Amino acid sequence: MPNDARIRITRVVDDEALGRQIEPKMEALGQAMGARMQRLVPKRTWALHDTITATTERKGARVTTSVGAGSDEVGYALDVERGTSKMRAQPY
């Protein structure tokens, strides 16, 4: 089972030139989402906050932005987001 929570947004356009044009916009979107997640995430230890990342990659006319939280060491990102039977959800 993965230890991280991740959202991927993919945009496929007609040609590679358009892909190059939208890449900075998609990167800005990912950075904005990551910054919002960092503001909302619980900060008791700051460990989960410090794992939040945003990346963007382009392959031709396909641009994918990925924003996620959690790692092998911080394996509770989904538990915080969705809650458990012993803890309420704290969506970020």
C-alpha cells in the first residue's frame, strides 16, 4: 500500500507547441495547490507538512502536474486526510 497521497492532473493538447505554452500554467497550478496544502495540513510535528511536493513534467503535448504528501518515513498522509476509526478527518 502506498505511503503517500497524490493527485495528478494531466492535460493533453493538440501539439507540442501548445504543451510548451501550458507547462508554466500547470506548474503554477501545482505550486499553488502545494502551498494551500501546506497551509491546511496539521502541524503538530511539521513532518507531513515537510513532505508536500509539486512536480510538473511535459512529454510532447502531454503535461502532467503531480502534488502529493507523505513518504516512506511519514506514512500517514491518507490517514490524516480521510480520518480513521480513532481520529477525525483533517482534509488538507
